[in-house]
Amino acid sequence: MALLTRHGRRNRIASSRKSWLAFSFFLVPLLALAQTPAPHATEDRGTHEGDLELETASKNPLALRAFLYKMPKGADLHVHLTGAVYAETFIRDAIQDKLCVNTHTFAFERPQANYAGSSAPTCVAGDVPVANSLHDPRLYNGMVDAFSMRSFVPSSGVSAHDHFFDAFAKFGGTDKSHFGEWLDEVATRAAAQNEQYLELMYTPPFPHASALADKVSWNDDFQQLRQSLLDGGIRDDIASAQDTLAQGEAQRRQIEKCGAPDAEPACNVEIRFLYQVLREAPKERVFAQTLLGFEVATADPQVVGINYVQPEDGQKSMNDYALQMQIVGYFHSAYPGVHISLHAGELAFGLVPPAQLCCHVRLAVEQAHAERIGHGVDIMYEDHPHELLKEMARQHVMVEINLSSNDVILGVSGMDHPFPIYRQFGVPVALSTDDEGVSRIDLTHEFVRAVETYNLKYSDLKQMVRASLEHSFLPGKSLWQTEDSFTKPAAACAIDKLGADKPSAACAAFLKSSEKASQQWELERRFKTFESSF
């Protein structure tokens, strides 16, 4: 009986083994399927590990900077070119230009004469050659401090706001022949920090447009005013603006040896321009320059949009703000293909009367049709701010966040800054530098500041970095199926691993058709490389 029992048990075991083997033919593929990473699961794993790495690095400020310095940062979308150049560069350029400097204001001055063969300019009383600073530390350091926020301490009658904006006039005498050198400096700094795209705000010379504006009487009929300026030949300035930008880019690429075997990494930084309009000018000139900006952006693919600059709290800026937004709105309807980013809400309580905080961001969004807002600091002082925030989120209007600039100029930082509120309401945001040369910072500094102040995770930073390219004004469709939702790539790349070196034929064709998607793909490749080092 025992033998029979053992024999029966053997039969049952054998039968079980046969059943298990049969079942395994179905189970193994299921297990393999379960163990196969879901689309982009590797990316999710990298993000999770990035959160852990950032948490560890955050325990030491120097370790945090080292981690963030290497992290891919996508685009810096809010950069004034002349404000991004460091003071030391302007001093070097002024020496080459044989300029003088006022020993009291530390502002560059034109010499009385630069004689051929002379190594020094002839300066007026109170001025000395800038070259003297090479042997005079007090003069050299005085210029660096005057051109930047280094060592600045507010005093009676001299605010950080005023010192900041006054700096531009002091170093503004340098010759524009250095334009390509300035592009190289900014691109080189960006490349070192793993940035790949810059939109630089710059104003090409426009004396003819200004002269036309002064001749043409103001007309509340924008269509007639525009036609008067066109009839006056304002389009003649387009070629000059294009030449200025093209020559600067060519000079930059020559400096960086682009295309050569020993090309500099900065060659891989893509640069486009936003045409700056000076909002503190009389309304006739603002209108004329805005027209020229839209015309240049229409004619030149290097110029991807326009922006209004100069202090938003200035007398003309405040008095004419609503009119200026109407002007931009009119040109948006006339030139619908031109992108618009606007400084709006770069104001703080006490800087202007409370009633004047009512509506700058709203007018920029609703009247001027701005796709991006620069600063947006006073958003919670606007009329019905929560409704405006919801509207911006619904329309995907991105805010360019400039933490250091807002602290230095406006005295707004920490929880007094609306950055967390924008994120809470789902308004897309991205960190930017504004004027890294004047502020003596770089984009990594802004990432460090954001993490330390707001306890951000790597996944938060990654979202903002992706948003920077999503809201760039590069032409072409986005890599992502849904705007600001970075989970599903476009259908052409749905089966591909994000950032792969060899995308499928369909994906490659899609990327080739879109500069924006191509840059976004490159960003994903950089994330993959960076996260593989964890």
C-alpha cells in the first residue's frame, strides 16, 4: 500500500510537472512582458534616481552647485545680451576701442581724438584712458563695481534698482564691432553649464526709424500710422538689422572655430534673437520701433520674436503701458506669425502706487497676446489674480522666472516671490538669468537658488527644463503630443526611446522637419547621458 501510495504520488508529481511545463509556455512570455520596461520607464527611473541624487547633493551648497552645473538645462529664454556680458569684457573692449572713463562716475566716454599711431586717446578733463586701469586697481575695480552689482550697498538716494539700470549707460560706449565676441562669451558660458539654446534680446541700431517717427505725426489710427511709416521707407532698416545679426553670428562662429576639428563646445549652443523695443521712448518712436521689430522678425529667421525692455516703472512706461499693449496687439493681428514675449509685472509694492499694480500682466496676456511673460512678479497684486492665473495656465502662457534679478532690483525673494504660486496653479515656468553679467551670476546659480529656497526636486527641475524648450520660439512642432505634458512623444516617435542616437525612420523625418522637436530630442539625449552617471 505504501508502494502504491508512493507510486501514485510520483504520478501526481509527474502530472504536475507536465502541467507546469505546459503552463510555463504561457507564463514565461507573460513574465517577460511584465519585466519589459514600459515605454519611457527608464526615463522615470532616471528621474527618481535624480531626486535621490539631488537630495544628497542639497546637503552641501558646493555639492549642489556641482550637481546642477552638469545637469542639462535646455534653454535660457530671458537674456539681455549686453546685460549678460561681464564687466571685465567691456573694460577689455574699451581699451581696444581707446575709450576714456570718467574717474568719478566710472562711465565710458568718447575721447576728444584718437590719433593714428598713438597708443592712448586724448581725454577731456576728469577722464582718463580706460587702459590706465591695467595699472590702477582702484580704477579697474571701480568700473567693475559700476558696471555690475558686485559690492553694491544701497545708500541714501541710490537704490539697487537705480544702480542696476544705470550700469547699462556706463558701459554702453563700447563699439558694436565686439558683438560677435559678446555672443561667444554668452554661448561659451552656456555650453559649460549644459545649456543648448538661447534667445537673446538685442536692439540693432535704428536711427532711421527714430527719425521717421519724429517726422510722422502721431495718429490714433494705427493702420494709417503704420502705412505712413512704411511709405517713409522704414523697411530700409531691415537689411541693416539683418546684417548686424548675421555678422555677429559669423564672428562668433569664427572665434569658436565651428566646423573645424577643434571646434569649441559653444558651437553646439543654438542662438536666436528677440528684437528689443525701448518702451521708455515717446509713443511715436515706440510704435515705429515695434513696427520695425515685427518687420525684421518676419524677414529674418534669426529673429524669432519681439520684447519690450527698459524699466517697467519708468515714467513713460507707466503712463503709456496700456497704449503700448494696444500697439503690440495691433501688430500681432497684422503679423500673426511673429512671437511675443513681454516684460510685464516687473513691479513691486511700494515701487509704484498700489493702483498701478492692477493689470500689467493681464494687459500683456489679453491685449498684447503675449505667449510668455518676463518676471510677472506683481501677479498677486493684480485685479482678480486667481482668475488670471487660471487663464494663463489654460492658455499655456509661460513665465520666465528671474529670481536673482527680482531680488536685486525689486527686493522680492523667498515666499514673497510668486514662483510657487505659478507652479501651484499649473502655469508653466522656466528659470532664466535676465542679466547674468550685471548680476554676476549664471543659470546654474538660479537653479541652486530655486532648490535651496523652494525645496525643489530633480523632477521639478526637469519639468521646467523641458518647459523652456517647449515654450521656445523655435519653428516647428513640439516633440510632445500634448502641450506642457511631457509623458507621450509625438506619434512619429512613439515607439522610440527618447533621445536615442538612431531614431526610427519616421521619427528621424519628424525631427528633421522641426527645429523645436530636434532640440527637445537632444535634451532627452542629454538627460539620458546625465542620469546614466548616477
